[in-house]
Amino acid sequence: MVNYYDVTFHELSGKSVVKREIPSEKAPFDVWQDACDSYTDDYLNIRINEDKFVQMNRAFVVRIDVEEVEGPAEKQIKRHDELMGIVNTLSNMGI
């Protein structure tokens, strides 16, 4: 089953790089690999946007946080349910 994760790479300097909604079937401790476009023993190569790329020196990466989040489908369902709740409330008020 595919789960979605937010992965944050923290550097020694205090800066961080965040990748959101990374789909992965790996164990949570290995999800960082899916967040990287490629990696070597020395560098992590991460695509931030369509036109932004970051190369992080692994010697200066002090922590990687991985948090499981809702996927796009779950967010759509939740938004739809919230919208229907609002419509029902307004309908009950006579609006």
C-alpha cells in the first residue's frame, strides 16, 4: 500500500529542505530515499520544484524527519465532506 509522507532534511547550519506528499511503499526510515532524485555516499540530490534542484552534502545533514500525511485522495474526500457539511448547515438555516 502506498503511503504519503512529508520529509524534512535538516542541515548543520540550521537550514532545512522539505519535500511534501512523497508517495512511498518503503518503511518510514527509508522514505528519505524516495524524496531524493538520486543519492551517493557524499551527496543527496533533491528536486524542489520543476526548476529548482538542491545538492546537500551528507556530512552536514544532521537529521531527517519523516511524517506520514494524508494523500491527495483523502484530502479530496475530506474537503468534499466539509463542503457538504457547510451546505447542510446553511440549508438547515433556511439559506
